[in-house]
Amino acid sequence: MRLRYKLLIGAAVIVGAFAWGRFSAPVEIKEVQKIKIVEKEVVKEKKDVVTVVTEKPDGTKTTVITDKTTTDTDASTVATSDLFRSKSYKKPDWNVTLFAATNLKDTSLNGSFLGGPLLFGAEVQRRILGPFHISGIVMTNWTVGVGLGVTF
């Protein structure tokens, strides 16, 4: 294989890889945020009960009960938040192009800037796989053609 063809194939592979990477880049940004709130209450109770029994010499008993109960309440709130982002592109599948063309070598108009007569045409493209598309072309002089293209 000649060097020229190898270079053309290498350039086509590089352009195709670049186009595929650009085509797969996302466009739509979707954000989902999850918020979780946890409320926790801890109750600590400490009881100190002191019972004092006093007996007098006459035989009577006196009982004194001292209750020292303390309650501690700890309330805590923990909030966590998670944010998820995703991006995706929706690529257009169809493209329509209208164009005008002329032949610059045609001298039928005696040196006019445009050269030959104007031709008008239309091209319709359809994406077939990733960044690659196929197209059909028709012009007013009944020239028709097909094409294979890449978007990058």
C-alpha cells in the first residue's frame, strides 16, 4: 500500500475517533438531590434514692426517703444530602440542507464573477450510527448523489 493511502486511512481514523468522542459528549443535565434527616433523642435518667430509717429510744421508727432523680435529654439532628448529576445528549437524526452552486471554470458568462449558471440543490442527511450519517443530494440540473459523512 502506498504511503499516501496509509496517511489518508490514518487521518480518517483520527477524524472518526474525534467525532465519536465529541458525539458521545452529554448535553442534558439531570440533577437528583436526596436529603435524609435523622432526629435522635437520648433520654438518660439517673435515680438516687436514699432511705434513712431512724429508730428512737422509745421504739418509734422514722423513715425518710430522699429521691434525687435527674433526667438528661440529648436531642440531635443529623442531615445528610447527596447530589447526583447525569448528563446526556439527544442528537438530531435528520438534517436538510439547501444550497446553490456554480462552475467557476465555465466562461459562458464572459468573465462574470460567478462563472457559469447557478445550480440549486438540496441534501437530506440521516444519522445511521453514532456520528456517522448518510445523505442524498439532488440538484436542478438533475445531478444526484449519495454521501457518507461524519459529525465532529
